[in-house]
Amino acid sequence: MSTFSQVGAAPKTRLQPLGPEPGRGLPKGTFLVATGAFLLTLALLLPLYVHDRVAPLPAAASFDLRMTDQEAAYLDTATWTRVETAELEQVTRVEASAHGSDWSAWEMTVNTSASDQVIDHWSRRVIVDRETGRAVNCCGEHVNGDRAVRQAGLVLYWPPGVPEGGHSFYDAEVRSAPSVEFDENDEVAGVPVRRYTQTVDRTQVPESARDVPAALFDPGAEGTVRANRWLTAERTFWVEPVTGMVVNMAESRSETLRPQNGSGEVALLDAELTLADGQVSGYAEQARTRSLLLRGLDRWAPWTLGPVGMLAILAGLVTAWRARTAQDEETPAETEAEAEKVPEKAPVPEPEARRP
């Protein structure tokens, strides 16, 4: 008999797996922790990244601003007679296209007409910073072909979410940017807005000199004289503060002709222009919708997703801790049960004494 057969077989040793058993799922609480981390990431990205890319002005746009006055008065330059209570319309057309990643190129035309008769027309090209809404001196800017101008200040829209004061608005007709003053908080079509006013003191309009009948300033005079156009205006803007969108506009303007050499003055245009009602309601609804989006990205979403994400992570950690505790409690019991199942070793027989 061999020594192996006498001693018996060695007991089998149970090897513990080094990694998770095949087919075993993720530890409990993993999904909650991952979901919470995702929500916390969103809570940071939405206000710091997404909001800053949604808030600026659109790079490309095409729209008209139509302002009217049903009882305007103007000087008919075809007959040099004054027309009273006329229906006047001023249309500002904007064609904007992307100009790099941060700017937009605006081609603007302004047509003033009454009874299908053109009273005034001018155009401009301006590069707009999409984040600030201000003009940038670059890339072929001009006013009526004058490329020596240096446009500054706001072009149409206010920067989104900025304080009330400290703004200037560029007036292309007088080639300057008078300040706009905050008046008070107001409401337009149910939308909370800020009301601003801009005053343009009597200013000579550059490059407006023209020949006019001398009799306009001195009855009985003959021939023509050289006269310039002078402008006085007061504008009111109703601005939705979160988006910076102008939802309503009004302008009181007075234009006169004054001779370059001589005295006298003739009224050229008197108008109280207001934005058409249909446009006011449309712009107000656009501002309301966009304001909800920006508020959601900047405030509501982070303050909702952040706490929910933290709670999800805490719930996941608690779930994982409880599962681990329960597993540790079950392990000693399983060890004792397995120990009871192990068969006892057979006694090794003593070797028989050899016969002499």
C-alpha cells in the first residue's frame, strides 16, 4: 500500500474569485450616484456654458420695424407746400448675417414716406457685437456711403441681463451716440420692461445741405439758397431686461431747414411715430418666450438640478452602505455553514509491525 493511499486524499481547497462573479450586476446605489453626478454636471453647464451661447443676439436675422403717424405734417419738396394731417410711415429694414463667431453684419435701410411719396431715405452698414449689442468699428461700416464714420453705442437691442443705466444709442442721422436714460419699470402686453428715453438736441444733420427756394425764408425773394436740415428728437424704448429685446418704440421728431447764410427757419417734418400694434404684441411674445428660456438656463434649472443631484448621490451612497453592511453580516453565517459541510478526515491506520 502506498503512502498516499494510507494517508488519504488531501482536502479540496475552495478558491475565492478575485473579481466580480460572472453575470453579477453593478453594486447597489451605482445608478443613483451616476444619475446624481450627471444632474450636478448639468446644473453647472447650463448657466456657465449653455446660457452664454443662447443669450447673445442671433448671428443671422431679417426683420422690419414699421413706425407710423396718422397726423404728421411735412413739407412737400416737389411743390414746396406744407401738408397737414398726413399718414406717415417709417420702415427700418435689417438684414443681418454672421460675421465671425462673435459679430454680426447688419445692412440697414430707413425709408420715410407719406402717400407713396418718399420723404427721406438713408442706409448704413454696422458690425454688431452679439454679446453687448454695440457697434464695432470694422469691416466696411458706413452711413450713407460715408466710410469715415465711427459708429458706437447700441444699435437696436440692449445687452441681456445688464444693469439699468450706462448706455448710449447710436443715431446714424446725426453721427453721434447720445445717452439713453432709464425712466422707470413698466409693462407692455403683460411683459415686465424697463423704459428708457433718449433726447437728441437740435443738431445739424451732416451732409444734408441742399438748394431750396429763397422764398421759403424771405417771401418775395428770388432764386435759391443753400440750406441744411436740423433735427430734434426724443425717443422712448421699452426693453425686456432679461433678453435685452426692444418690445416697443416711440419717437417724437421735428426737422427744419435753415439757410447756411442767413436767418429764418422752415418746418420740414413734424411727426409722432409709434410702433404698429401688431408688432408690439409680436415682439412682446418673443421676449416673453426667450426670457423664460434664459431664466430657466440661468436660475431655475441649476437650482432644481443641483439639489436633486445631491440627493441622488446621497441616496446612492446610503444604498451602497446598507448593501455592504448586509453582505458583511451574511458572510460569517455562510462560512460556518460551509465548515459544517466539510467531511471529517478518515483516521490514518497505524502501520502493522513487521514479522521477523
